Amino acid sequence: MISFHDLTFAYPGANQPALQGVNLQIPSREMCLVMGPSGAGKSTFLRCINGLVPHFSGGSLRGSILVNGLDPVKLSPREMSQTVGFVFQDPESQFVVDLVEDEIAFSLENAAIPNDEMEVRIEEALNLLEMTSLRSRRLETLSGGERQRVAIAAALALRPQILVLDEPTSQLDPHGSEEVLQTLMQLNNQLGLTIVLAEHRLERVIPYAGQIIYLSDEFPGGLTGTPREVMGMVSLNPPVISLGKAFGWDPLPLSVEEAQECVRQSSIQFPSDSKELNSVPSDGNEKLKTYFIQAKGVHVKYGSTYALRGVDLKLYPGEIVVMMGPNGAGKSTLLRSLIGLIPIESGSIHVGGTDIAGRSVADICQQVGYLPQDPNALLFADTVLEELLITLRNHHLDIIGSINGANHLLSRLGLGNKANDYPRDLSTGERQRVAMGAVMVTHPGALILDEPTRGLDYQAKKILLELLHGWREEGMAILLVTHDVELAVQAADRVILLENGLITGDGLPAKELADSTIFSSQVAKVFPGRGWLTVDDAIGGLGASKH
């Protein structure tokens, strides 16, 4: 179905190829996961399948690609779209019109699908992704996860033979991602659709995959095989596989259910006095009793619909608070209201002891760094370093005296060698870190982040965690919104659950997440009732030498 033969591709002006000597095949009707470190070329690989690389990207391509007998280098992406449906990492980048139904219809109109058939396909796509209630909504009013599902629906409406998706679950809550993956499995099994997707949240996708392609400098030309074969050879592991390797389970578990069976069949002796780990409040929260951010009775309304319905929130210096909740719960709305981007209907918000009413967003953002879901919204300059310097200029801060500090921050972000690169040529994960540098260069008292792990592999998430923990120890107040449960259990001093515009939970991670039906981690599911959330918790509780 899809074959790469000695494929090497370099973007215009790049010092090294994005892909080099790739020799891989993806059989027809396969469910193939493409994985690898951030910046390994996964998005480039996907774009080769429908011809976006090199037709839209430019650059130098050697070798050959065949997709269902077609050559995407010779044909245009429009011609390839009849065979290959594509869902981008940033769904906003592929939207053309304003309404959900019209967006799904747009691609069908371009393909000259008759009106009667178009209605059938629109209804089918909406039903598949459980979006019939969003049919008449404006795209700008949807949450990030809802927009991502619209993009998937628009691709499915064309009924392609191959569906290619770049991080399709990156903005979805656990329930939403499970629904999307089940839908993809249904399309794969019942309709014979070949599915190729790149993901960093491997814990979600590996149990569904029949084939894995691993792109990395560690394996020139790419590594491919069954999930168990590949995951046994690489170090980029989700928690259940890390558990399997730590405890020597054979065969290596790929899912929570398989790990639970390994526990049942092993001779593990559980301690009788199991204690809740990873649940100690930060020292800063104990020592510094004065909140840095407070929201009290906050209501926000879109038209006749309340997005927030009386939210009370306190965020203290020296504390990392993780906020979780289903898509559309109001999480992004709350973050935007905290810095004045969205006016509140009633209630009050204080930052640094001062009511934000009447203050400009620029003024508030001198005290609060805000990283939105889409890092591109903060990227304007020609170089990575200049992005940080623009922030300093906008806040009328000393640039000459801050250049060394800006370079040091880039090094802490793992971008020291990217200072002179064009930001939009970087991978999504790298752009996310550049945007973080742009909001952190002023040393704000608080940092709020909206889904910061899009495009980040496990190693990049580890770097992010180290940064957040370091800033927490320096006394910063940090509020992190994420659907990434595995990141949340490692980062949080406190967890807040937001549902339908209301806070429904606020407490220690082990209290809020260990037994949650939706937001519990893989380790918590493997060892229910133990209070363990991370691999380190389980290893510490049991000892890795006990098989």
C-alpha cells in the first residue's frame, strides 16, 4: 500500500535532512503508529504520503514513494486527496469556513460530491465522532479538542482509502481520545481503511496499533515491526511498558489489561501498609500563605451559554496546580479570563493582590506568563532568540542586559542550538518551547499553560517537568491545564477538576486521580487502591527486583 525506498528529504536551507535513507513499507488495511523523539521527522514522514512534502514545503527529495500505486511526488496533493485523507497536528490550520457543518461540507464540495450524497456523508461523519450537537456551532466557539474532532470528521467525509493523522488525540481528554481511537479501529476493521498516525501519547495508541514505525537517529532508515518487537528495543516507553521492563514481565505488556494480568500471574508481595505517594504539598504552599492569583465567583458567558458558572480558585507561590476536565469544560476560558483576554460577567479576579478589572492584558502579562494551546500565536520573529527579545521590548525591559539571560533560558529549554533558527521551521514541540521562552523571559510571578505537551515526547516532557519544578522552587505559581494524565501525576502538587464550568474536585493528586474512572494514570489502573500514580511510585512500593 505505502512504500518508502531510500527516501531522503531536506527542507530549504536546512543544515541536515529531516528524513534520511528511509526504507519502510506499510501494508494495506494496517493500523500503523509512527513514533520517535520530537524533531525526528514524523510530521515530515506523514506529509510525504500525500505530497505536501515536497509540493508545499519545497526542499530536496531523493528516493521514491509509492502510495496505492501512485507517486505523490509526481501528482499534486489535490490529486492525492482522493486517496489520502490528512488531519493536521494543528486543526485550526486546515479550517476554511466558520460553521462545523460547512467545514465538513467544504471538502465534499471541492470533490464535486452531489448534494444528496453530501448530506449523507456529513451526517455519517458527525455521528461517527458524536458531534451532531455541534453541527451548527461556530468553529471559534469550540474547545481545542472539539476543533480537532471537526478536522477528523472533514477528512473522513471524503471516504479515503488511507487516513493520515498527525497527533489526533493531542487535544482530547481521555474519554474523547478513546472514542476517536475506537472510531479509527472501526474504520480500519470494518471498512479496511489503512490508518497511519503519529503520536507522542503512546500509552493511548500502542494497544490499537498493528505496526510501529520508529524514526530516530538511533535507527538510520527507520525501525519497523510489531508493537511488542519495537517497544522491546526502544527507550521511549509509556508507563505500562516501563513497568514491564522494570519487573521483567514476559511477554512485555502493551496495555493496562495486559499489565494487570502480569500482576495476577506474578509473585509480587504487596506491602500491608500501602501509603499514598506523590501527594505531599509543595513547600512553597506551606510557607507562603498569600495567594498570587485568586478567582472568586467567576462567571463567563458566550451568548446564552455559561462557560464558567461561579469558579473559585486560589493559586499560591511555590505550587504547581494541574487542572483537568473534559473537552469543553471551560478550562481554556478560565485561563484566558485570568489575564483579561475574556471579560467576566460577574465575580472578581486578583493577580498579585490587585483586581485585574480595568487593567490591560499587557499589564497583567508582566506578572503572569500565558502559554496558549497554539504556540504559533506567539511566534512572530525571524529567529528563536529574537522571539524572546520581542517580549522584552514589548514590556520596555532592558534588552542588552537580558541577552545572556535569554540565551541561558533557551539552553534550559533545550533550544541552545536553535537560537538563530526560524521558529516556524521547527517541530511543534520545539515551537512550544520557544513560545514558553517568550513568556518566561520576563520572570513573571505566575505561569499558566494550556496543553503545553502537544508535540512533546517523553524526554521533552521530562525537560518540561524539570523546568516547572525548578521554577516552582524559585517561588513561581504555576497553573497547568492538560489532558495528559501521565504528565499530571508527575507535575502536580494539587489537582483541580473542572466540569461543565464548575470545579468538582480540588485536592492532592492521589486523592483526585488515583481512583478516577477517567483521569487515573496507567499505574493507578494496574495497581488499584494502592495510591500509586507513577512508575517510580510502584517501583518504590514494591522494589524492581521482585518479579
